[in-house]
Amino acid sequence: MSAPGGRAPRVPVDALGAFAELRFRLIWRRLRGRQGIPELVARIVLFVVAIPAGLAFAALAGVGAFSAARAGHGLQADVAVAAVFFGVWQTWTAVALSLSEREGLDLRRMLVYPLPPARLFGYGVLSSVVGDPFSVFWCLVLGGAFVGGALARPGAWVGLLALAYALFVLATVALVALLQETLARALRGRRARVLAIATVYLGTAGLVAWAGGRPAALLQALRALRALRWAAFPAAFAHAAVTSLYGGRPLAALPWLAAHAAGAAGAGYLAYRLALAAALAGDGGAPRAAASGAAGWRLPGRMGALLEKEAKYLLRHPLATLLALILPALAGLVAWRVAPRIPVEAGEVVRALPLLAFALYAHVAAQIFWLNAFGWERGGGRTWFLAPIPAAEVILAKNACAYAFSLALFAASAGVGIAIAGAPPGWALVAAVALHAGIAPWLLGAGNLVSILNPRAAPLTVQRGGALSPLSSLAGMAIFSAAAAVFSAPVLLALRLDRPWVLVGLWAALGLAGAAGYLVLLPRTARLLERHREALLEAVAGDEE
Amino acid sequence: MLAIETEALTRRFDGRPAVEALSIEVPVGAFYGFLGPNGAGKSTTIKLLTGLLAPSAGRAAVLGIDLARDALAVKRRIGVVPDGLALFERLSGAEQLRIHGQLYGLERRVAARRADELLAALELERDAGKLVGEYSHGMKKKLALGCALIHGPELLFLDEPFEGIDAVAVSGIRRMLQDLVARGAMTIFLTSHVLEVVERLVTHVGIIRAGRLAAHGTLDAVRGAGTLEEVFIRTVAEDRGAVRPLSWLGEARGSR
């Protein structure tokens, strides 16, 4: 329907105002949380930790930018500018893809209103800058870098510098939106997800085989792929523009700024088209699974059914795919860049620390599955209280699957690390497995309490991990810190005695103690779940009365 | 023999009663229609009788077993289609039915065979491989009914089973349920807003208003010489005023 004269109908200002208010209220409620004072306090504590860190990073970025702008050109300017833009772009993108929620960009909910979808999407993209605490953090760091550069050489060129930083933020959020839409579409089908994981793993294996275990050859290969940096165009264009500005060549910066603006607009437009197509497609291309009762896993009995359900739920969560892609890649990077730099004189235990760190990190990466174990079930959660299943079995199945997933992540990461950096001593491998298994009952036992006492409905259809409430995040930090402190004591002992095998013995003993505690606690945890069923169902399934 | 027996069953939320002193008796083999306006306490009653909610006071026995004493024994013998359903959206329809059957103690082989039969009976075969999250509301309702039936329960609780299901499917499900009760295979406790359907199905009726039982008995005894709809409206609408007309509706067309 078009307006008389063929012009597009004007959108009432009130309608857009109402939409802006809606976005603001949703963001505010998300920040405020739904659980009153405890959640507010938890969020404040998290901010208390994050804000000084943000300010410290901003100050560091400012000092670096100040020196770079004073230097004007050369390696000092080039490296500092590249570090800020590529560093922020990389972390912003990685965090946004794995942790942020995508509510603001979901056009399906908004198409019902008589408002232009392009404008709605644009507002959604912009609100993701101010509404996401992580984005605010990166903006703080960029603000520090901008102020540092501006203070180094005050003048009219600072306007262009501000434009470069603003374009960087816009281009980054637009590219993140494009990546989110592309990934959501590409990874929707199970085959596509499996194919993506297989491609990355086989590609890594191929690269390692080609390099024959020589890191120098890998380095050469990566240098040959230098042109790929333009794929990170927000950082690449910003880097080119700002180095020109620091070098006192504002005219040379203008084409880069123009390219930057065009790139941001292009990425935003493509993201919008993909989001609109996805919203209008409805059920088209929906994922499929077993179509007959006889198909599926052949696990017998009630526990078999529980394990199959939990494992399928976990494997079908987009975040599982993302972690399976990211963690081994990170392990490869550490094995390539960090492990070779640890001197032999540091000793065997210190040289094994990267491997041991990944044994712990696999649990942290999978924490949303053991800190909010009922969150993804929504209405399905009612089954645990309607069906004749002892609550202890439900908890056990959830824990077993979360552990198996974490173990798979660790095995993949360790495999990639070993392929690149070479095999560690036998004791280190055994110790890493003992650490991973030993700390699990401690984390899972404590995580069950958080899952039951502070559940939160989590989105199923987006690849987000932002499903933990601030309170659960804080509890997770506390649980992990406490467990890591207990499990780090044997490291100090092993270093002091210079006996690496001490680690295996002590971690196995701690693990056995943890397992005994877990088994003692399990019936009580099950009773707690029964007692808290109403609050849990209210939180995850929306049950009230 | 009673399938359901409650004595002064009460549930309060923040001190506000949702169900107040409810005492009902449902005989084995009955098709019991539990009716009431929105917010009257129908779903709360089903949640109390199936163990989803704990009562604030009173007691309930299901199939002769005290719910407070042995809830698991009751759960083994009942099937439930709760308000809001209880489906795992990341499983396919076929997986949901088979796993649900296994959770109720069926052998995998038996659960798989029954899942396929139910998919056919509920006309869900074509979408059996789709994830439940992608199902329409009506399809989810049918699947939830399949889940409630797969283990062959003695007593079936259905909370608004016909809501969102097309007329042809309603007719098929209605026949299936009538057949089950006629064969003496099952007792059914059902809530619904579709009074014509309820009137054609049930043998017993209870009407709840503001958490309290307002009428209870066999269908014939409750409706007397009138229809169930007349009795229902008379029972629940006596304290409601007339709806005020919305004069501004239609203004836009008039001003064009």
C-alpha cells in the first residue's frame, strides 16, 4: 500500500518514539534484572570489577595512543594503532558472537508493527552499542585511545579522528550483526554445523601436516594470508585512516574514512536483508531430526532416555558448535605463540601449564550448561515433575552430559595443542586428565545448587550464552575461583618438590573427595529441586498459577 | 472406587486463594469436565492433582494413593497435558514421544513402536522429523496428547486439549477419548472452554468460580432441563456487569 502520489507513507513520530521507549525499557529491565535486590547487588559487584578494569584498559590505550600520535609515523605509531583497533575488533566480535543477546535485532517480533523494518533494524543495531555492557566496555577503551591521541597533538584534525573512531564502532556493530545473521543461517541445519566443525578440524590437521610440525612454516603460511586482514575491515580501515592522521596527512585519511563509512553501510544493509529474509521465511529450512520412534540412539531404559535427551539438547545448542570451533582454535594459538616461549629452565611443570589451563578452561567454557541446567527446557521442564522420574536421576544425567561435553572440548583443544607444539611428557597428560575429571564433581555439585536456586529462561534459537543472570555469573566466578584455588595448591607443592607426579596423585585424591561429596550431596540436591519446583517452573516455563 | 478425591484442597499465592477448599469426587471410568471462566482455578487444580504444585492446605488422593505420600506411584499411572504443555523443543516429534515413553518406564522398543502409531493416529507423521520448537500450537497440543497417552495411563488430565486444534482434528481426538472411556480403559479429567464439545463428551461436570466449586455432579444432574452453556453462564456470570460499548471503534472509517 503506498501513499497518494506514490510517496512512501510517513511514519508517525509517536510510533517511533514508542519503539525507542520499548527498546529502552527492555534494555533497562535486562540490566536491572528480575530478581530484585540480590540480582542488582550481583550486577553492581560485576560492574565494580569491570569498570576499574575498563578504565585501566582505557588509560593504557590512551597512553599508547598518546605516544603513537606524538611519534607520528614509524613502527611505534603503526603497532600501537593496529593493536588498539585489531585487538578491540577481535575481542568485540568474539564476545558479541558468543555472549550477547540478539533480541534487538530479531525482526520477527517487530514486523507486526506499522513501522519500516529497515529503521527498526537500524535502531536495533545502534541500541546494541549502548545496551550491551560489553560494547560499553570496548567504547570505554576506544574513548581512552581517542583522548590520548587528541591530547598528544590538539588541533582541527581531532574532528576527523573522532569520525574515525565513531565509524569504527558503527562498522564493528554492523559487521557483528552481519556475522550473526550469516552464522545463524549457515549453522541452522545439523549437517551444516557438522560440516563447519569438520572443515575447521580437518583444515587445522591439514595445515599441521603440511607444516610437518615446524612452527616457522606455519608462520610463513599465515603471512601469505595477510590480505585476509581486510575481512576485518572496521579495524583495517580505521588503522589506515588513523595512521594517516597521526602522520599529519588528513587528506590521505579521507578515502579510508569514506571506505569505512561505505563498508559500515554495506555490512549493515546486508545484515538487514538477511534478517528480513529470515523473519519472512518463517519455518522454511527448519532443522530436522529423527522422524521415527525407532530411529535415534539405542540407549536402554529410563537413564538411557534421560542421557539421550540431555546430550541431544546440548549438541543442538548453537553455542556447543561455536565452542567446538573456538576452543581448539584458541588452544592452537596458545600452542603456537605461547608454549614455545616458555624456557626449558622454567621446568616441566611450568611448561605443562598451558595444557593444564585448558583442562580448567573447558569447564569454564561449558559453564552455562552446569550453572543454568534447566534454562533451555522452558515448558519441557514440567516433565521432570510430571513424569515418574527421581529428581536425582535427572540431575545425574544433566551433569554427566555437561561433563562429557567439557571433556570433548578439552580433548579437542589438547589434540590441536599437541599437534602444533608436540607431545608433552606422559605425566602432564595424565595430570591434565586428572585435573579435568577431579575438579568436575566440585564444580557440578555447586553448579546444581545455582541451577536450582537461580534458574533463568534461556533462548533456544540464537547462538548466545548470555543466559546466566548476574547472580549466577557471580556465583560461577566464586565457585570456579574457590575450586581453582584448591586445585592450584598441588601445583605449588609440585614446583617446590620438583616432582610432577605429585600433581596426579593429589588431583586424583581431590577428585575422589569431590566425587564422594557429590554423591552425598546428590539426594539432598534432588530434594531441593523438588522443593523449588514451583519457583523453577515459574522462571523457566512461565508457570504462575 | 474413586479416581480422584480431594478434601478441602486449597492453594494460595501470596495469601490470595487460587483454589479454596475444593472437595470433589471423580469415579473411576468417568469423563469429568471441569469448567470455569479464565482465572477461576482450573489449571491450578490440575497442577495440584498432578504434583506440579504443592497444596497450601487439604489433601488429594489420585487412584486411591495419597499424593503427598507417594507422588511417584501416582505419576506412573497418570497422563497429563498441562497448561503450557511439557515438550522439549529441541527434540523432533518422534524423539519426544519415544523418549517420553522411556521416561515413563516403557522399553525402548515398545516406546518406539507406540510413538510411530501415535504419530499416525494424531496425523503428525509428515512432521515427525521436525523439531518440536518449529511445530504450530495445534501440532504441539496433539503431540502433548500423544505424550500423555504413550504409556497407557489409567487416568488422563487434559488442560484445554482442544484449544488451537482444527475442527477435523478435534473430532478425531474426541472420538478417540470417547472410545477410551467407553471401553472402560481410562478416566478423563478435562478442562475446556468449548462447552458444546464438553457437553457431548462428559459424564460428570464440575464448575469452579473464583477458586470455589460452584456446581458438581453428573452431567444430567447439573444441567437439568437446560443446556450446559446456560447453566455455566448462569453460574459464573451472575456477578459480572454488562460490557460497556467502545464508542471510538469505527471512528477512523467515519472520518475518512
